[in-house]
Amino acid sequence: MKLLIPQMSRGDRFLGNEERRSFLGMKRGDHISYFSIIIVKLGKYFENNMKIKALIWQEDGIWCGSVPALPGCHTWGESYEQLLEMLQDAVQGWLEVASQETEIEAEKELVELSL
């Protein structure tokens, strides 16, 4: 697992939209005192490895995570290690549901890519 861990004092500016703020119970102007960007490797889910960035932070003793590229993909864990496992599960679940819910028009074809 590769980790990129920049320390930021105003991490909320990277959350991007009101949905992520409301998930965190935040109001405009609130800030997160600690966050990290991690790259989750999904080797179990894909034949080759796929990497995706996730924001993580610690709030009130709980580790929280959000995947900006996947709307609504959020999770939490009681430890940093548990959060990493939960993020992998959350991303895998999000991708499985998204691929099942895709309606394909007659003239289009669904293909699977290995990254």
C-alpha cells in the first residue's frame, strides 16, 4: 500500500462540495485539523492493480475516509489500519453496485478494462 500523507491545516477546502461537508457534520468555514491523501490499491478486486485517491482524517478519535472520485463513497474505522481495510471494501462495493445499476442502450456495449 502506497501512502501520500501531506499535513494540512485547512483540509476542508479540498472536500469540494456540500455533500462531503454534511457527511462530516461540518458547516462552511469549519476546518479539519488533520487529513491525508491515500492511494488505495485494489489488487483483490481487479486482475491488475487499480489505484484511487481517498481523503482521510481523524476526528474525535475516529478515522474517517472519503473517495472524491466516487460520490457517496465514505467510511470510517476505529484505527488507521481498519480504515484502510474499510476504504477498500467501500470502493469495491461502490464499483460493484455502479456496474450493476448501469443501464445500457441497445446500440452501446459494456466492456471491462484492466488497469
